[in-house]
Amino acid sequence: MPASPSTARAINDRLALRLLQQEGPLTAGQLKQLTGLSRPTVADLVERLSEAGLITVVGEAGEQRRGPNARLYGIVADRARLAALDVRTESVSVVVADLVGRVLAEASVPIGGEAGTGPVVEQAVSLVERVAKEAEASGVPARADARAWGSLHTVGIGAPGLIDPATGELRDSSGLPAWHRRLVAALQDRFPDAHVSVDNEANLAALAEQRDGTARDRDTFVLLWLSYGTGAAVVLDGALRRGASGGTGEIGFLPVPGTTGLPSATDCDGGFHSLAGSAAVTELARRYGVRATVTGEEPPAAALVRSAVETAAGEPASGGAGRFLDELADRLAVGVASVVAILDPGCVVLGGEVGRAGGEELAARVEERVRRMSPLVTEVRPTALGGGAVLRGALLTARDRAQDDLFAPADR
């Protein structure tokens, strides 16, 4: 059945808006060329989108012809404000951006373990409010038809833990602080007009690596998240896979050799986490005499792995730094090989701060071991985004949701 005129217009409008999002400002002629639509159809959609306040003239483009320069059209970036949060056990980071993802303001705060749930939630919510105010004062005034700063359009949150696929909420877990779950509801209360959503940190990191990072050329890959804790995200045929209970990628609970016991339903100690979490890697570095200056801005394991990579390049093969990296690669290869045996993704990204610290050196060692352990050819790559991938993924998700809302036909 052919599309109705209104449906065809909506499809054409969405196509044009996506091109402007991906390519940046375009002329009507360039939109005609990229969409394959007729000149009158493009003229109509430009007029429609301009009247709706979604696009505007942002400049001119000279062309090899006589007459006036062609107008450049771009998405109205200040139509909506977006917020993204990276929620860790001991810190919260926030960015506020415009509709095309340009960061307007950002900040982070440490979270003290001695503070109660209520004060911690208020501290995090106040941080979001402060960053939103700073974004408003960044020199780009809000449009008259945009929401006020106090009512952010969309808020995307990345956090460790399981997301209930039925409710979209963080599931209760004894291994995570109670304020994580309270924060989502508190943000929705403080910003009642906003769309607030939360996703697992590894899933958001994988989205960022797929869109902007080292996995841009892969439709199928697994991201192994290596930070304070461990996790994984699975992307198959271009789609993120979450599983029946939202737990795809909870690799910290994977039973593995080399631990003192088995994990339980409420505690991943004894699982892969006991080999590859930051505390385990820090202890391993101590045994091999690897030292580093550790700051509160990243997991201790990241500084130690970075130091080992730098030291190993100038020491004999029998040196402590090289042997530390070898044993760490042995540990990581156990988890990677287990994933490869089930999914055969062809590519595994070592993500998080520790994956970035290890870089090509650690990735190559893991790949060589997996090649010996599995007949399935698997490329192992280091992250391009490190720990910042969670914030980037949360912002990409918030932007997509806001654009889906604002770009939707008015009569849907």
C-alpha cells in the first residue's frame, strides 16, 4: 500500500533532519542530491521544517554559478537542552549539551562513602542543576519556544548494575549503593518535564564506541568494560542485546579458574571480577613490583597498567612490568575466550580506563592468547574513548530520544 501524503512528508522530513544531524549544515541543493527528492519536494520540506522551528539558515555556501549564494540550513541546536550523567560508586559526572550534542557545560563531584542516601542524592541532583545553569550562561540563549533550563528535555544516565527490561529502572542489588536507584526518581521529580532514563554503563560505552570510537567499522562486537569493576556489552548485527532479564554482559559473575570460590547471585566475588576488577589488578601489580602515582580521577588499576606499559618498553623481557602485563593478559583472555566461544563476535574491545591505559600493548597480548585458546578468529582492540565512553553514550542516547520526540510529525 502506498504511503499517504502526510506519511510521505513525515518520512522525507525525518530523512532530511537525519542528514543535517550527520553531515552538518546543507544547502537545499545538497539535500536534493543526498535524498534523491525533487527540487519542489525539498523546497516544501525546508519550508515546513523552518516554520516548525527545527531548522534555520546558518550561513551561505558559494557555488560555481552566477547569482546569490545558496543558503545553508542547519538544525536549531538550542531547541532543547540535554543532560548526561555517569554515575559511579564514588562519583558523579554531568554534561549538558544542545540538541546536536555540543557540550555547553560539564562538572564532576566525588561522593563520600560516609554520606547518607538522602544527602548524596541531593548532592547529585544539585550538580545537575548547577551544570544546567552554567550551560544557560554559556552564551547561547534559550529559544523562546524552548523549555526553560530548569526543565531539561532529556536526561540520560549511565550506571553499573542490571536494568529491568520491563520498567527501564535499575534493579535492586546488594552490591551497589542505594542512592543509585533513588537518583533516577529524584531527577524525574526535580525535572518533571524531562524524559529521564538509565542504562547500564557498559551498554552506553559500547554505543559510544560503535558510533564514535574504535568499533565504527563493526556491526558485531563485544565490549569488555574494565574500570573499578568489570562488565561487558554485546552488539550483534548492529543492535545492542540486553537479554531476557537485562543481564547480558554481566561478565563479573562468570565462574572462572584462578579464584578462591564461586560467585553468588548477590556477589560477583569468585567470578571474573575477582581476576579483572581494579582491586584484583592492583594487587597483581603489587606482586610484580609495579608502581604508579594514583589519583582519584581514575581507578588505581589504570595508573598501574599505564605505568607497566611504559616501563615494559625499556626493560628486559623478564622484567616485572612485562610479566605483570602477561599475567593480566592471561586473566583477561579467560573472560574473552569464554565470550568468543558463545558469540563468535570477531572483535572484542577492551574498554574503560584500564582498557585505554593498556592500549595496543595489552590488546595485542590478549589477542595472542585468545588465538591460542580458540579456533574462532577474534581481533582485540583497545578503546578509543576510555572511561569517557559512558558519558558519551549517555549523551548520544539522550540526543537520539530528544530528536525522536522533536522530529516526530505533529499529528502522530
